[in-house]
Amino acid sequence: MEQIRIKQVDEKKISQYIIKYTMEDWMSIVDSDVVIVGAGPSGMTAAYYLAKAGKKTVIFERRLSFGGGIGGGAMNFHKVVIETPANEIMEEVGVKMKEVEEGVFVVDTAEFMAKLGAAVVDAGAKIIHGVTVDDVIFREDPLRVAGVAVEWTSTQMSGLHVDPLFISAKAVLDATGHDSEIISVAARKLPELNIQIPGEKSAYSEIAEELVVMNSGKVAEGLYSSGMATAEVRGLPRMGPIFGAMLLSGRKVAEDIIHDIR
Ligand code: 48H
Ligand code: FE2
């Protein structure tokens, strides 16, 4: 059998390459156009359209994977439902769909996560895993959100007292899902933003989808919501494992941000 010759790489060189090019990325990330918190379906869809429009976009994701609630499907069944016109977005990123009735499609969760994630990266957005956002930066005159505070998820889990780094952005998108973590912290620590959070309502899929898309957008200057964070912040019903509104709210909020930061 022919021997496979593998290039020999010194350990310290491996370290140097990783440190140098990680820091190069972070030097750019600290001054972003848009920070998206959460790599679930709505955050990734927003990132895809923002990056395609040339905005310097970063997603911070607490976990070491992307997809958010996609992976769990419905009670761990590996399918979710999509409805028109969200199928346009699935087609654009190459996710195969089975049309089960007119305008209603079933998709595989693994393919959904993988292809949406790949589309985000190919469009030029950065996805940084293992980072938790736990606060915002604000400015006065005019009062606005101007970025976020980030910490390693692993450091947070350790309980050690370590201060965060700050990342500035023209727009911050809370795509953290049901808990709406970023808008919640802004509402609590910046009462002058006047944000009231009524909380998500019980399930009513038929009306919830349109309501979530319509109500996704600006919550305060510089601060936006998409996906289930919108349901939490606007007091809208949940819809269960149908994902059209997650995708369409991500696209809608991307359009709003592109308009606002132009
Ligand atoms: C960094 C964070 C932080 C943080 C959270 O939950 P997601 O999938 O969010 P959406 O809104 O795009 O999609 C919601 C959908 O999955 C869902 O749950 C539906 C449709 N439910 C209907 C129903 O009736 O239940 O993703 C949010 C992501 C996750 O990956 C989190 O790990 C991440 O955000 N995240 N990342 N810093 N502070 N908080
Ligand atoms: Fe959910």
C-alpha cells in the first residue's frame, strides 16, 4: 500500500496561526454593523440577508452548535413544517421540501440547520460559538442601544467573576428565542427605554405566524427583535413546530435594519 505523506506541523505554529487569525477576526468584530444574538432560525435568516446586503454582521451563539430550536424539531421528531411564502427562503438556501398540501411543506431538521448555516457563512456573516451576550451598551442624545457585552459561555458557567468585552454595533438583534434575553436585560437596566414585556401567550398557530412577522422589528433605537423573542416582547401567541414565521421575521427585520442604518 502506498504511504500517505502528511505535512508535519509544529505545535507552536498551530497555536500561532489560531491566535493570530482569531484576533484578526475579533479586531474587526468589535466594530460591527449588526450584532445578532442567537443562531436560531430567525437570527440566521436575518444574518443571511444582512450579509448579502453588505452589512458587517456577526452572530454570537451561546452554544457550540447552530440552529437553536430547529434541532429539537417537534418533540425530537426530526421534521418541522414550513408554509408559504417562507418556502422561497428555503429554496434560496437549497433546503429540500416535501409539499404535503398546497402551500405547506415538511423539511428535515438536520438539512434545515446545515444549509441555513452554510448560507449564512457563504453570505459573509461570522458565527461565533460559545459566546453569551449578557448586556448592552447604550448612548444618550439620542437614547439608543449601541452594542453588546460578551462573555465566554464556559466562563459564565464557571461562576468566576470575569468582566466582559464590549462590541459596538449600529443595530443589535435579539434573536434569543422564547426568553428574549437581550431585550429583557435592556428593559430592566435601562427603564428610560420604556420597554414593557407582556410575555408570550399560549398556542394559536393560525394567527401567531403573521403576528410574529408583522411585529418583528425595532423595539428601541438600535434594538430589534425577531422570532420567538418578538412573541415574548409583544405578547403574541406561540405556534409550535411550524417555522415559516421564524424565517420570514428574520428577513423582515433584516430589511428594517438595512433601511435604518443606511
Ligand atoms: C448568546 C443566546 C443567548 C445569549 C439565547 O430559540 P431559537 O431557535 O430562536 P428563534 O426565535 O429564531 O426560533 C424559535 C424556534 O426555535 C422556536 O422555539 C419555535 C418556533 N417555537 C414555537 C413554540 O411554540 O415553542 O434560537 C435562539 C438561539 C439559541 O441557539 C440559543 O442558544 C441562543 O439563541 N441564545 N446566545 N447569548 N444571551 N440566549
Ligand atoms: Fe419553541
